[in-house]
Amino acid sequence: GAVVSQHPSRVICKSGTSVKIECRSLDFQATTMFWYRQFPKQSLMLMATSNEGSKATYEQGVEKDKFLINHASLTLSTLTVTSAHPEDSSFYICSARGGFYEQYFGPGTRLTVT
Amino acid sequence: AQKVTQAQTEISVVEKEDVTLDCVYETRDTTYYLFWYKQPPSGELVFLIRRNSFDEQNEISGRYSWNFQKSTSSFNFTITASQVVDSAVYFCALSESGTSYGKLTFGQGTILTVHP
């Protein structure tokens, strides 16, 4: 089946620094990608919808200036956590929508902010 | 607004027992999609099934089966003869159709532990 990759799989950064997470569709073009966040022992919450070539749409309560999303090509979307703090530590998962009713999840990125 | 409820936070069974995970959803859409995902400790989501709102046929895949009932807005998942490898967190999710397809609302998840 289709594959979506995320890089890095794990990252540890210091408080105040920025971290970029990449989400790539490896064998299909994804006009739309979604970013989810999962705190420990909790469910996945949609953060934003990313459309190629346009601004991302953020869910209510998600700070767009803190979580910068760029979808510059049909195979790559990036999420940058700016000025990260310990409360941003979480599991971030992307999904990519390919053909008309196809979507695939990436393996996730575990962010730890110290 | 869409909502998915998985009332069972944790379930513990002994191997070979059958177990049913409940999922109840709310949506105003007439066309929608329902999913079940498995999340092992690695965190990666494993796709199990997708159902659209017009297909109420129950489905069986090996030891897994799903019961979709629009009348009660439920999409329950049964594992027959459970195995230790089934231990994971299971999520039920709901998606709109059309241009919003793939924008998932997840339930709270059910932690399934299968003891040997």
C-alpha cells in the first residue's frame, strides 16, 4: 500500500528552540495532509489541515504562530514547532490524502522538550 | 459537530476469550466514513477497516468482525479468540466525506490487554 514517512521519528530539543517535522508521501501525490497531536495516554486530536500551495487551516485552540505548517509540494508537508516548551512534548502524526478517498498515516514523531 | 465515544477505557481479557469494543458516533452528515485503528506501543496507527455510511453490511476478516448499525449510531468491533498480540490501544474514528475526507475525529481509545 501507499507509504507515508515522517522524519525524525524521535527528537529531543531544549526549551526555546524550534523543531521541524517532515511528512512525506513516498509513492503518491498528496494534495491534502493532516497533522494530529497525541498526548500520552490520550486520543489523537487534529491540529491542522494542510493543502498544497495554500495556507494551512488550524483547528480551534491551536496556535498557528507556534505550529507553522508548510505544504510546499505534493509530497511534502512540514510542521515547525517554534520556541518549544515542555508542554509541547507529544506524539505528532501526519496523514496524507491521495486519491479520492484514500488516506494514509505516517509512523509519528515523538517530541520531547527538556 | 462530530463526536466519537468509546465508553470502555480499558478492557482486560484472558487469551482465547472473545472481546467487543464499543463505538458510538454523532454526526449530522448523511455521508460519512467510520474507521478502526490499532495502535501498538510503537505508536504507529495500523488501519483495520473503513466503512461508509451507506454500507451497513457486517464484515469479518479472520478473527476480527465489525457490526455497523446506523439505527443506534454504533460501529462495534469484536475480536474472536483473542491473542496476546492483540494487546494495543484501539481507536474508532469518523470522517466527513467530500473535500473534508480524511479529517478524522477520534474516540478516546480503548486499551485492550490480553493476558496469556
